[in-house]
Amino acid sequence: MAPPIPNDYWLFFADEARRGHSPLYERLALGIREDESLQALTGHARMGQPKANLIFAAVHYLLLGGMPHPLADHYPSVRPKATPDGDAFPLFRAFCLEHEAEIVRLIASRITNTNEVARSSSLYPAFDFVARETGASLHLIEIGPSAGFILNWDRYRYTYRRNNDVITRGPSAASVSLEAALHGDLTPPLATSFPTVASRVGLELNPVDLQSSQDRLWLKALIWPELAPRFARLDAAIATAREFPQPIVTGDALELLGDAVTSLPPSGAAVVYHSHVTYQFSEAMRRQLNTTFETLSHARPIYRISIEWDGNAYPVKIGRYENGRIDKRTIALCDPHGAWLEWRDQDD
């Protein structure tokens, strides 16, 4: 069992929930911050897994699955027309204690799988950047693809909007249509057509089985209850992934990455990308990942695209590794759920 979490963790998550437009989770996080019994439940999570996301998803999973309880009135995803009265935290606490065994089982056995397909809005401009810089087709390797939604990024429709300025790319008949606001004064200089993808593969320790109704329900449970558009996007992304399944290799990405890169054809640009993944890595794992990139770059140049929390924001970074050296640049900042993009690369 993982050690107890410092109280400031819950304050941090409450701030994240407030910024993410979930007043319900903001209130619940502040309640758990003062409740040792609920904090103890989260201690059953696997090492490196975010405790708040897991306890909230476990409760959400049971409610979405039809578990009857007055707490459901506070979840628009479960009862859209309900008009809840009073503070949700006492009901949340009672629900957790009443269903402690089920919640502990979910926390101990499940992980926070990536479920936000809208992050493609932040990664697509980075893929376009590499394609324009190299003039080559892309060999895409995703670390931590979960169900593989972002591997299908070029089957989606994109709209970037700043006031009356609108940029659209992608098939108009796409089932998944993504829109991101453009912040700042710069506009991503997207090519008129998508880059050519020569190959794509995901490296995933815990892949999601989209044929499993329980796995699909867990993906929905990870969405914050007030964010109705995300549920619709998830349904569309699941349908696309089931129609166009992409290859996902099961195992430790740190062990699989070397073979994945060295087995690529010599032509084309090797692009390894990850988003909202390395926060689950230990410091030793992050060092190992960096070393792997440096080692592999002696055989061929490798582009690394990442979107990870840096302590202040979510930058879209591109690193070019060659002969053990790295050239890094931040091309944009973005919303963690793909709601907005702020282009930063003035030299592009």
C-alpha cells in the first residue's frame, strides 16, 4: 500500500478541478483533504498513480454502472436533470464507506488511462511541424497510448479559432470533430494537408480493451462529471478506434522503445511522442527514458514530442536527438484537455 499523501496534494487537485470547470471535484478534494479515512482508501493505488483521479473515478464508475445513491444527484453525467441540494461531500463520504470494498478493488486494480482525444489538437501542430521541417513522412511511436485514440489523430476534424479567424483541417465527415481556441497573437502555420504517416504503433503497459464494456465504462468514469462534451467526444473516439484499430504493443515502454525505433525503415522521420504520461514515472525512469533517446540517436535522428506538466504549464515541446545531442524547443502552450493552444514558435 502506498504511503499517505500530504494534504497539499488535495489542495493542488482542488485547484486543478477549479481550473478544469469541475466545482464538484473541487469541493470533494477539499473534503478529502481533511478526512484521513478517505485518504487511506486512496493508499491502495499502484505506485505512481494519481490518488485523487482514482478515487473519483471509482465512485463515478459505480454510479454510472447504476449503483443507487442520493450522491448521484450531484453528478450531471449520471442524472443530467437532477437539482441537487446541499453539500455533496457528506454523501460522497457515506458512499465511499458504504461501498469501501468495491472502491478499494477499483483503486487497486485500475489506472488512469488516457481518455481525452481532444489532446490531439495540441499534438497535431507538432506532427505538422516535424513534417514541414524534415519534408518526410512520419513514423509515429506513442508512449502510453491507452486505447490508442491519438494514434488515429489524422482521422479527426480540427478547428482552431481566434475571434473571427478560423483554421480548419481534416476530413469534414470525421466522426470526431475537435475545436481549440487560439490564445496569444501567433497562429500555428499548419500545412494545408496532413503529414503523411508511414507507420504508427503504441507502447502500453496497460492497454484498454475497447471490446470490454467494463473498460469502456472505466474510460467514461475518468471524465469529470460536469464536462458533457467530453463524453460525446469519447463515444466518437471509441467508435473510430473500433473501426480503425491501431497496433499497440503490450509491455514496459522503456524496454520496448529501443526495438520500436531500430525496427523502423531508414526513410522517414522517427517521431516518439507522449502526453500526460511521465508524471507517473519515477525520477530514475525519466532519466532512463532520456538516456534511451540519446543512445538511439547515434543510429538515426529522433524527434521527441511531449506534453507534460512542467510545474507551471503544459508546454508542447519538440526535441531533436542526433548523435547523442539534443536540440529542444517549446513550440506552444496548451490546455491539458485540448481546449486551447497558444503558439510560441516565432521562428517557425
